[in-house]
Amino acid sequence: MKIHEGYENLSLVNPFVTIGVFDGVHLGHRALLDHLSSGAVKAGAESVVITFNPHPRLVLSEKTEGLYFLSTLEEKKKLLAESKIDHLIIMSFTKELGNLEAADFIREILVERIGVTRLIVGYDNHFGKNKEGDFKKIRECAELFNFEVEQISEVSAREGVISSTAIREALLKGRLEDASRLLGYDYSLTGTVIQGRKLGRSFGFPTANIKPSDSHKLIPADGVYAVEVLVGNEKLPGMLSIGFNPTVNKGREIRSIEVHIFNFDMDLYNQSVTIIFRFRLRDEKRFDSVKQLARQMELDKQAVMRLLT
């Protein structure tokens, strides 16, 4: 997959195009991408995905606090590359672009710059100013500018229609297995190891405190998780706690992400690690003593070892 920053100086062969944010690149997205890729191969065309950075909501919303997403740009690139797409075009999203009428976007960018021959969109795809670019508008433009258009049906699972919104909701409510099933892979979080209070070390469970690399990356619900930790090229088992550590942080309202990596004693300070969420064990809980907390953490560790081996 060739990655293009913007759409200048492109030379594309009979481009089949889709456009969207693709947050999480979930199973619904993958159905569309597979259809795009296979159709392009059959037609001797090139498959092209257009996406945006930053997320349009970060530009168009008056308040960005509380806006969280499933994938960073780097994660999205890797996930899209798995779909056998020929070209990924990353457009810089600005207020000017957000105010562009849908018909102007199609004419100026898709037709004149990219040379679209077939546009394939999802069931809920809207773009252009005020999201006026629905399928009816796209069909009108397709007739006017002489390109083909196709709309892909929704993809459903037992939880309902697969969507980024549904997956975000599942993660925030602690339904990790539902989220993983809709994504088609295990959710992950990359961050830098920062200095902590080193309280876990005092009762036999040293932890690495993680600061997410992207402030708008969605953090799952508070609780204890069975995880795998990517340190360089090594994948290590561990357990992770998200929350306020009520047993040792009485009166301190500071949310933290802390991971205890099994049988590992290297200093990770300032290093980047990736957390792969495998299972959710339990909610965060306040214990009457550190001794009770340590006893529960030992039980958690045993549960994680059973789940990951």
C-alpha cells in the first residue's frame, strides 16, 4: 500500500475509491475495503482509500474535551495496509475542507484530482458541508461527472450493526469481548512509561505507569485486565489496572493506567510500549488494606496466567 499525504501529483490507474474516517477499521469497514479491493482487481483498476487527519470532529466541534477515538493515525495506517489496498490518501482536515459543499468536494477532488471511475461508500456515509453528501447526492454527481457509484450494506453481528460508535460504547462500558468481536482484533493502546509512585513494588507487584501517546485515544472502562505488552519485538503477559487506585489513593482523584508485566524487571522508563487488551477480569475495587489488595492481585495474576496460556 502506497501512502500519500494529500492528493497532489498523483498518477492513478482507473481508480476505485472509497472515503471515510474509518475509526478502528472494524469488521464493517473491512467488508467495504475487501469489496473495493476485489472489485478493483477484477476491473484492472487501483483501489484507493481517502481518509482524514485529524479526525473531523476535532476540527469542527466547539469542544474537543471528551472526544475519544479507537485508532490513532499510525494504527489506522497499519490496519488499512492489511486490507490489500493499493493507495491510501491522507487528507489534512481543515475548517475550509469541512465547509466545502459535497458536490464541490466530488468535482474538485474526486473527479479533477483523483480521477475517480467508481466510488464505493458505506451504508451510512456522509461527507461535505453539514454532511449533505448522502447517497442521493453522490448518485446525482456520478451522473453529472460520469463515474460509477455503489453503496455497501451494513454489516451486523449479534450485538447489532457494527459501527465505531457501538465499539466505543462497548469499551467504555467494560464489554471488552464485545468490542473485540466487532473490531475483529484485540483493542490496543500505545503509550510511554512515566514515573509513578512505585507503591506496587512495595508489596511485590511493580508496575509501569502508561501515558497514552494520543490524548484522544479511547481508554477502556476502569477495571483490571489480562493483557499482552509489546516491548520492542517481545510480547509479554501481564495484568493492567485502569482507575483511581482507591486502596492506596484515598482522597486522590487521579486516573492512572498501570501494568504489571510478569517475570520482568527491566527499567522501561521513557520507553514506548503497546498494551493489547485480551480479557477484562473485574471492576476496580477498594480494599480495607494493602495486604488484601496484594492477595487479590495474586489471584488476578493466576487468572491471567490461565487465560493467556
